[in-house]
Amino acid sequence: MAIDYQKRLTAIQRDLKEQNIDVAIITAPANVFYYTGFNSDPHERFMALVLDNRNQRLSLFVPALDEQIATDESFVKNIIPISDEEDPFTKLKNELGATFQHFGLEMKTVSMFRHNQLKNVFPDASYSDIQPLINKQRLKKSREEIVYLQEAVTIIENVLNEGIKKVKVGMTEAELAAELEYLMKKFGAVGPSFSTIVLAGEKAALPHGRPGKRAFKKGDYLLIDFGVITKSGYCSDITRTFIIGEATEEQRNIYDIVLQSNRAGINAVKAGIPLKTFDIEARKVIIENGYGDYFNNRVGHGLGIEVHEEPSIHEHNDQIAEKGLLFTIEPGIYIPDYGGVRIEDEVYINEDGAAEVLTTFPRDMQILK
């Protein structure tokens, strides 16, 4: 399935016109990719999709070393290369002139340095934040995008299925993380969508802990939270928690509570109700079982081109759920100096307004021998 970039560009141009924005500069790599199909991290170099609403002209400014790739991959074909010795802002002025009044920028992306450079070459322009317009577009995932997202899920689940076979007592968190990231490439991913989290025993109580030299022991929790980014540019994110060797009654009880919470959150998902409902329903299970103090984060987040996108699924978000939203449901219980359990799935509100779960890896507790 092909992405309709023209439809995306037409929509943002219409929104810009309604806001009376003359020229928009989109610089976040994920947003450039969303509108053009060109996926690149320019690092410190200047890269921008420029939408000139005065004449409907579209231009893609790229580092000169990326010119050929941009020519091959970008839907926008007016490619303007910038060599390392050139001033990108002077080149931008030469392309646009200096007669317009109203600039659109992604305010969270543009640094003070770049803002000052823009003011130097366009001293009379005013500025508006266009990130909300972009977020509104990216919020809803098309069926074409879900195909790509499902591909990312399939890869990471293949990695998990193969990776847990390598777990053994004495292995370290870092060693398993390395094995998993090797398998990502082996199964066709570009790489991890974020730093792979592998946490054993008491460290599983750290929601965003880092894998290190902690060696696996019999009776440990083993929490694995990871995802991939694929060649199509979309991400996955899944968490499963295992027990190494054998489980205590307390471990089984905690795991079962989180599993019930995960199911309650997913079962609540549908269009037409506040997003906070999904968090509240999942959280209620944990609170009613006496572990409310050990679940202090939101129950989920959107994902797509980036691993964290809109919407944010938390208990105070009154935004109404709509068809096309994709997000995680990932409740957990994290007990300091003891351990923790998280179970994370990806859920799409499909064309019927119902929950469609992309992740299929078993949720029931697994003991790794």
C-alpha cells in the first residue's frame, strides 16, 4: 500500500492558508518524512521542507551529501542541496525573498540559534506554531500506515520469540539486550526504535531502567521493553515480563493483577468516549488490588513514525477517542527493591470504532527455564 503524500500536503497547505501563514518551514525529521517519504537524520546540518503558500511552491532543503537519496525517495521533487560551507539561512532567503510577513514553525523543534538566524534574514516576519496542525494530521493513522505498523510489530514479536530462547542463569541484562538488537537486524529492521530495556530482578521496578551487568538469577523477574523501526519508517513498542526458573505465589499474584489491568484497559477501548477512560479502567484494577501506589505513570501513548506520539492516554485526558488512533496500553506495578511487571500492547481504533490489537505475543505469564 502506498502513502498518499499529496493528500497530506494538500491538507497542511489548506490549514496553513486558514491560519494566514505565508511560508511554513518543517524541520523535524519525522515531520519531513511524514510529508515527503524522505527519512533522514541530518544531525547538526539544516534540513527543511518549505511550503510557500503564496505560490503553492514546495521545496526540500537537504544537506548536499543527502541530495541523491532525497531525489530518489522524496515525493517533493524540488530538492535544494546545501553544502557544508554554505549558510542555509542565506540560501533560504534567496529562495523565498524577504517580502512575506507570517512564518510557520514547529516551536518545540526550532532552537534559539536557528530562530535568531531566521530573524537575521527575515527581520520583519512574525512567527506562529504549526506543530498543532501537524499533530492533528499525524494523530489519525490510515489503514496504509497500520500495514506498516503491523510489519514493525511482527518483526519485534519474532525477535522476542527467538530472543527468550537465549535466556539463561548467569547471562547479563546487557548481553541479552545485545542479542535482541542483533536479532532485530536479522529479522529485517533498520534498528531499535528506542534503547532496548532489559531489566532483571529488583531492577524490573525501574520503568525506564538501563540494562547493565546485573546477571540473571533463578526466580528473577525479566522485563523486556523494546521495539524496532522498519525500512518503511514506522515503529513498534512492546513489553513482556517473564520469570526465570520458577515463580513465587506473590510474583504470580502481581503478574495476574497487571494482566487483568492490561485486559481492562484494552476492553475499554472504543471510539466516542474520553481517552482517560482507558487509563481509569486499567488503573482501577491495580488500585482495587492494593497496588495503586506502585503505578505512577500514564497507561499509554501514541506511536507511529516516532515511538512517542499523540495521543497521551492518562486519567485526566478528556479528549474524545476517534477512529484512526493508535496507542499503547501498558499498565505496570513497580515495587522498589523487589521488582516489577509491565505488559504492553498496541491498540488501534479501527474503521468500525472498535479496538484492534496489533500485538499478538502471548500475555499469560511464561516461566523461562
